[in-house]
Amino acid sequence: MKTKIISYPNLIEAKSRVKTETEFSAYSPIHLNEMKEIGKGKKYYIHTFGCQANIRDEETMKGMLESSNYVETNKPEDADVIIINTCAVRENAEDKVYGDIGNLKKYRKINKKLVLAICGCMVEQPEILDILMKKFPEVNLYFGTHEIDQLLDLIYEAYNSDIRLIAIKSKQGEVIENKNVKRNNEFKAYVNIIYGCNKFCTYCIVPYTRGKERSRQFNDIMDEVRELKKEGYQEITFLGQNVNAYGKDLNEGHDFADVLEEAAKMGIPRIRFTTSHPWDFSSKMIEIIAKYDNIMKCIHLPVQSGSSEVLRLMGRRYTREHYLSLVKEMRSKIPGLSLSTDIIVGFPNETEEQFNETLTLVDEVKYESAFTFIYSPRRGTPAAKIIDNVSYADKSRRFKELVKHLEANIEADSKRYIGGVYKVLVDGTSKTDKNMLSGYTESNKLVHFKGDESLVGKIVPVKIIESHTYSLIGELVNG
């Protein structure tokens, strides 16, 4: 198969941050009418790995495909377009992608007109893209995070030619509005407010794959929130790789606190946001969160390490003392605050003493949940060049010790819910027991309870009668 390279990733270009105004444009596919004809009677299948940003990208791709008459299927063998939407944050996510492609490539041999595409953060890395292209010649379309708005035009070209198409441009990025969207949930919605990241933590590949920080215009965000309110959505989550950096690249006079406050005034029952960076968390934000009942008092605040020296090597821009001071301010001003975090164990050359500093911080903050990881090097990042003297056995031991400390705190916190009545937004039936409903409290605690499926999508009062480390058991109040 011949290869046509429209653009190829370059990590040096991806790192570039030229101070220019964010470019805004409207979504306008060239071949929409032709794709509407091609899409008649055809189906698509998307498998997404990774974070909420990837899920939001999936929703956009679904909307684009359905605007051209494609219909979603959960059976890849029935699909005419298969898209694997990848994540590159952790090594195990990449391994899963390789397995997924291996399972799906056979459908290209059965259906010669099938468009088999790989997109997302993995293909933004030249070395990984080279591996994918050599290992999986069946894949006939690769596109990056900056090319999602071109999806229909890329499928059109791949469908009408016997070539392998590469469209992955490493650039700072822009903002495309008015894209079609098909949301995965009828009562909970993600709302992008800022794309990209300028922090360049030494272990992280995201700034290279997602481009510079670029905020959407304030009025465009509020129009989307207003529409979601009109459609009856119960919960929105504002998204950004660094969500609380919103507005720094614009001259509109609005910051993230303004976004939260304006949305809260519209009356959406629940407002959440992720992911926030401690460096950009302002006192103004804290005051707005405390002021409005419909802004959930549940904040994800990644710490990554409890050691100031490790934080410096990570390029996190804050110290242990700064982080704990921020937590103290939050707890003093936001009653009932629930905190979650991200922690990396075994950063290159982390000492036992530095690891113990993470344990003492965990015990002091008392997180209600946490995402924990053993460090894995990402090609192209500064940390990947550091020679590491910490054995994998030591990393694994530390990881288990960290989880023990976290679970002790989480379990103790869960017990305080017993006997209390909490508002639960019902997601659906439990994954482990179809006779039970599942949903989340305002503090993001998972609750299982008996109830009718007509309650899905509603906020209901539930009394907690039993606690487990990662979930609660309750009973519906007043039937």
C-alpha cells in the first residue's frame, strides 16, 4: 500500500510556544455532501482509550460521522469505519492499543473498503507512529489530535483511494467551533473550555500531543452550557488539560472563576471540573466554589509527589509547602470539601526519604480518592533521559505501600457517610448487580441502592447504610 503523508509529527515543533493570539474558526468540512452519500447505510465503530478529553473527542467524531449518515455499531465486524482513539499517558494504555489493533486488523482483509483509523495522542509521537506503521500495514488512516475537525475529509480520501494516509501536524493548535457532537450520556455532559497545556512537566507527553493552551471564547462556552441546561442535563464537567488556566491566552477579561460563576447562575444542578493545576488555583476560584451550592465541593488536585525536590525535578512549579497551604485554604473556606489526586511512584532516582514524604502528605491531606501510577518514561520528555537507579522491585513495593495508606484514609472517610442522607445522581444499573442502581454523591462517592430504572438520570435522596473502601450501599429515602 502506498503512503501519502500530508503531515508528520515532530516533537521539536510540538514543543514550540510562540506567543500568538489563538486562532478561531468554524467547522466546515469540504466533502460533507459527498460523505452524506457515502455514509448512507454504513456504520462506524469507535474504541476510545484514556482520559475525559479523549472521550470528548470521541463524542465529536461520532457527531461528525452521524452528520454524514453513518450509524454507530458496537460490533466492529459490522463497521465500515473503525477508529481507535488512543492515549499515551501511561505505557499500559499503549500496550492495550497494540492488542486492540491486532484484534481489529482482520476486518480490513474482509472489507477492502473499510477505513481503519488510529488517532489520538499515541500517533503524535514519531517513534510510536513508525512502530505502528511497520507493525500494522492494514491501517489506512492515521490522524492527530489537531486533525479531528478534518475527519470527514480524511475518511473521504481514504475511502476513495488505495493509500495509507498520514495527517498528524505538530503545531500549537487552534479552536474550531460549531462541530457536530453526539454525547455519550443524556444527563451528564463534558464541556471543553481550554485545550492543550503549557506546563511541560518533565514526565508528561500531553503538551507535545495536545498543543499550547488555547481557551474557547467565553460566550461560546456559555452558549453551550445554556443549551445543555435547556436540554435538561443534570451535570456538566468543564474540561481542560489545565482547566484553571482558562483565559490567560485571551484578552476577554474572564478567568476560570468567571466561567464557574456564570454557569452556576444558569442553574445547572451539578457543576464539576477537571483537571486543575495547583499553580493556577486562585483564591477567587475557591471563593466562587464555596459561594454556589451547585458547584460541587469535590476537587481533583494532582500532587504527583509529596517531596519538594521531586516536584522540582518534575517541573511542577510548586513545593510541598505551597500545596499544603493551598489545601488548608480550601478546607477553611469550602465546608465539606472532598479532594482527589494523582500520584506518581518511583520517579527517576526518588529516594526512600522522598517517597516517605509522599506518604506523610497523603496522611495529612486525607484524599477521598486517588489515581496512582508507577512511573513509566514517555519518549521525548526530559525525564525519559534521566538514568534511574530505583529498581522496579522498589517501585512496586512503594506503590503497594502508597495504596495501603490511601485505602486506610478512604475507608475511614467512607464510614462517616453511614446514617447520612445524600443526593445521588443515578447513572444506571450496577455493573456487578443488575438488581441495584448506581450513582454518585455530590462528593463523587459511588453509591449502590435498590430502585426502579425510571430513576436513571434523576437526583434522588439516598440513606447510606453500609460502607466499603471504594463504594457505599444505601437505600432510597421515601421509596
